Amino acid sequence: EEQLVESGGGLVQPGGSLRLSCAASGFTFSDYLTHWVRQAPGKGLMWVSRIREDGGTLSYADSVKGRFTISRDNAKNTVYLQINSLTAEDTAVYYCGRGLPHKYTFDIWGQGTAVTVSS
Amino acid sequence: QSALTQPASVSGSPGQSITISCTGASSDVGGYNYVSWYQQHPGKVPKLLIFEVSNRPSGVSNRFSGSKSGNTASLTISGLQAEDEADYYCFSYTSSSTYVFGTGTKVTVL
């Protein structure tokens, strides 16, 4: 079964950091891009970041640029999202998604990992 | 990177057709044929319905169809069913090499 599994979320104080992971299985991970998307409680979806198959050409939403860093380790079939200088506005469920090459969309989503920023 | 504009809610009776609009700009929706649509049931993970404006992934019902005119994309649900009650989001590539979601539309089946 093709799947993505996120981990690394939790409760963190304002100004703190977390590293989220997205582990892939059931498909050739290095053939696909990976996106991160978040959804604040009761709110809509927000695209966060994208990394290409080879780890090049990183892309970020303006609201997270400079605070979030996406990376990947194809040997471990895993993408990471380092999130720093967290504020309450970053409280959300963070999903990773498998990006289809040349299609500018993503088809498989993980179940998400919840990040709560609170003192 | 302002969110694409969608109506907050759309409703219809079973069997009817409804259309959800998604309005952007020439730098996103209007500039590329890279508009997708996702369906999200409460408490569930979003599901891809349409990509590249009008293409359906394998397994998605042909009751869902997409189109685009200028800076506005549209999702039409034909033969509305109770199971279609969900939130729907459009999604587009942008000229900044980033992506943007729509504001989301809640579909209610009367």
C-alpha cells in the first residue's frame, strides 16, 4: 500500500522548534516531490512548502519563509520539516502529500501530525 | 499569496447539479492549467478529485468535473448525493513557483 506517515508533532511553547517527519512506503519515494500542507483548527487548508524529488528547488509560503526548512533523505524515504520561532498562528495539523511530477498537484496525503503552540 | 476565492457554502438537492467557483488571478489560476480540487469530509484527510483543471484520477466518480475560464476555475458535481456533503478546496500553482489553496466551500445536500 502506498502511504505517507507523519510524526514529530506535539505541544511546544511560543518561540520553540519542532522537526516533523514524513515517512513514505509502498512506492519509489525518490520519483516524487513532497509537499507540506497545514490546517488550523476549524480553518481551511494552507500550502506550506514543497521539495523536488532530488531535494533541489525548495519552495515556501511567504508566511513561513525564513522559519521553516524542508529537506529530504531519499535513503530513508523521509521528508522533514524543521519549524522554528513558532507562534500560536502555527497551531495546526500538518500533512505531507506526494507530489506528482509535472502535474503540479499531490495525490496521496498522510494522516497528519498535530502541532500546538501554547505556553 | 492570498487564498483563492471560493463561495463559503453551496447547497443542492439530491440529483441536482451544483458548481463551485474558484477565482484567482493571472498569476495563478489564469496563468496555468494547474488547478486541482480536493474534497474533505469532516475529520478526514483531503482527497484529490481533479487535477490539471479537468482531469480525474483513477477511481474518482465521473460526477465530478472541472473547467476554467480566465481567472476562474469551477468544479461541478452532477447527480448530487448525500455522500458529497463535504468541504471542497481548489488549489493552484503560481507564478512565484509556489502554490495556493482556495478559501474552501462547504457543500450541503438538502
